[in-house]
Amino acid sequence: MKAKELRELSEDELIKKEIELRQELFNLRFQKETHQLENVMRIRHVRRAIARVKTILNEKRKAS
């Protein structure tokens, strides 16, 4: 998800998105350890998406 799309979401939606991404990251790590993960780069993309969400959440909290 792009930062522009994330900025359009409310704080509650961003928090839900972060929870979803963290759950996905957990599942990807589990798959990696059991050698079932085909696309290892997906872990990197999810980690960066979590960082984007957290950054935008901090921006919104500072603005209000």
C-alpha cells in the first residue's frame, strides 16, 4: 500500500491495518522457518509497510 493511500485512512483504520500487517509478518516468518515460504522478499515488503503505517500514525497524532 502506498503512503498516499495510507494518509487517507483514519487513525482507527491505520491501527487495524498495522495489526493485520503484524499478523501477516508473523505468518510469513512461521512459513519461512518451516520452509514453506516461496517469496522471501514478501517479509521485507510487509516490514516496510508496517513502518509506513507507524510513520503516518505518528504524523497524524502530532498534527492533532
